[in-house]
Amino acid sequence: MRNSLYEEDVEVKAIDIPVMPLEAMLRLKEWVKQEKPDLIVGTSMGAMYAEQMKGVKRILVNPSFDMARTLTFGGMGRREFRNKREDGAKDFKVDKDMIAQFRTIQKNSLKDITAQEKELVWGLFGRMDKLVNFQKEFLKAYGKQHFMVFEGEHYLNGKVLSHTVLPLVRDLLSD
């Protein structure tokens, strides 16, 4: 879809990914290889996936690098999607297989970070995020160069998008 928030011609794509982590990771890697995006923006679980899309500029907003633990704390069973999906699905099931797959995927988080990768990744963290906080892990892996704390919580709102995320997106796309 075309996005009028940008002065330049920018195409924003937000794809549904499979619920199961191993399938989702494969789909995302295929998508990145095919589409060759200029920038990937991921939030929470999406930021955990985005961090592993090496070789592309990435913005990680409130990344949840331990989804297995985060989901386990919420208990097993049905959960509602936070955003509308193109496939019409309204909810998904958290089970032991999903948790095990997240543990497998997470083993590759914050690994094999070269100097080039440090130049490609920005970490944005909500000062009042009460759900996850992986600032220390991000700083240890990527350093302070592209680390930012914003006034906000875990879930994004219009103010955070317009005052924090979009200005960084515009800056990165203008390089």
C-alpha cells in the first residue's frame, strides 16, 4: 500500500506470518530474499524475527528476544491477535510445540553480529514498557550507537509512531 506519511514514494508492506515460529522464520527469510526491502521495522515478537534478517537495515521496537518465556507467563491456550490479519484469523493457540519452536528460533537471536550488522540495526525501547525489557541484551550485542529510549509503553500508539519511529524511518530511507 502507498503511504502518504512520506514525502518520497515509499511502499509499506505488512505481511501475515505463520503462527508457528519455525514456519514464520522460513517465510520471513524467503520474503526478505525475494522482496529485498530497504528497511524492516518490527515490534515485540516481530522485532525478534527482524533482528535475525541479516544484511538489511532494521528497526527493532521493544524487541522480545525471549518469546518462549513471555508466552509461558501468559499460560497455554487461545490468544487473540492484536492486529487484524489478511487471512481473517482472530486468534491462535499457544501450546508446548509453539514454545519449543520459539526456544529453537531464539538460539539465533543476538548472534553473529559483525561490525556491519551493528551499522544496520537500531533498537528503540519504551521507557514504560512493563511487558518486556531487553535493553541490556541489545546494548551488549549492538552497543549504544543505535540505541534509543522513547517515552512510551510496549504497544505503539500514534504519538510514538509520529514522533519516534517515522522520523527514524525517514532518516534511514534518505541515506
